Amino acid sequence: MIRVFETPQAAYAAAAWQWMRAALDTSPGLIGVATGTTTTPVHAVVVKLFGEASFDTEPIAICAVDDYIGIPAGHIASCGERVRAQLVRPLGLRAENAVLPDRFDGDAAGYEAEIARRGGIKMQMLGLGGDGHIGFNYPGTPLGTAAHRVPLPQTTRDTLARLYALPAEDMPSEGLTLGIRSIMMSGRIVVIATGSGKAEAVRAALRGPVTEKMPASVLQLHRDVLWLLDGAAAALL
Ligand code: F6R
């Protein structure tokens, strides 16, 4: 299903309510989160809702689609740190309910096994790369991949360097990501994309062929995917 909202803020709020839906579902399984400029405001809305009328966060357990590896604890780019700052601490989640890659010391298979042990992912929220990447599954990633380690393309390092105003060589060079197969095993998938920079990827993912060249196109094969877009991201549909 595709929903198009007039403003990015309306898309973020809709995504936050999808997060709430998963949070209120007490069946076993994890909520999969992503970090980035698109999901950060979604998490802020979730925390705002919690602040206005607190809900029971005791049963909520989360995992993250990816993180950098080989960076010192507390590194400015760390996805785990951002997930803790954006969700774990504000919602008061228990530490053991934050199943995050940085607890696995680069052991991708171990991370995936722990997710399975915790009941799998009931809802995975994803951002979308301008080139169609999901998690750190960049164009060319075989569609059947499990969680794996991945060298980060220079473009990602440059984007991070720009974001944090630091030299690219201080940015991580390797990541750990859930694979496309891992993502496809989630019960539901919610993709959030805003802005004209995502328009071509949105078009190719939704209207183009399913191909490794456009990782998000594989989502056409999942039975329960919700795309939340603003007008700019949906402009080429
Ligand atoms: C981050 C992640 C990435 C981002 C994607 C979009 O955990 O998995 O795939 O979702 O790069 O990033 P933003 O939202 O910053 O445009």
C-alpha cells in the first residue's frame, strides 16, 4: 500500500503511528528501526506521544537494521548511540530489549540468530537511500543475503562526514546490516521516504523491475509493505 502526504511532517506522523501500532502489539517479536534523517523525526513523534500520554513500554523490544563497525564506543556516527538517544532512553526501554548490532562485535550471524531467538521482527521500519539501498544493502547486493558485514561506499562516508562536519577518514569504513532476506522475513515493513532526492528511487522501487540494481524493488515481493511518502518523494509515480 502507498500513502502520499502533503508534507514530510504528515508522513513522519503517519510513520510514528505505525510504530505505535507495533508498540501496542504485545505478540512476540521485535520492532526493527533504522537511523537517518528520515526516521529521526518519526522517533521524535513517538517520544512526543509517550510524553503526552505515556503508554506501557515494558513489553517493547527493538532491533536496528544496521550499524557501523570498527568505530570506538560513543563515536558520533554510531547508529546504536542514536537509537539509544532517540528511543531507548526516552521511552525507558530495558537494556536487554535493545537488541542492537553494536552488542555483537561484528558477528552478523550472531546478531541474526539473536533476532530469531527473540521471535523475529514483527515490523521493520526502513528509510530509503537515493540509490535504492535499504539498510546497508547497496545496489548489487544479492537479494537472498542474510545479515552480513559490508564495506561502506565512499559516498556513505562522504555523506556522514558532511553530516557531522568531520573528515571522511574519521568515518567508519565497514557496516553490519540485516540482509535483504532478513528484512523480507519481517512480518510487516514500513518504508518512509520524503523529499525529491528519493523520487527516482521510489519510482524504480515501486514501478520498475525487481532487480539487485535497485534493492528496495524486492519489497514488491513482500505481502505487507506500507510506503509512506510526501508529495516530493511520490512525484514520479
Ligand atoms: C540507516 C539505514 C539507511 C537509511 C538510508 C536513508 O539505518 O538503514 O538505509 O535508512 O540511507 O537515510 P536518510 O533517511 O538519512 O535519507
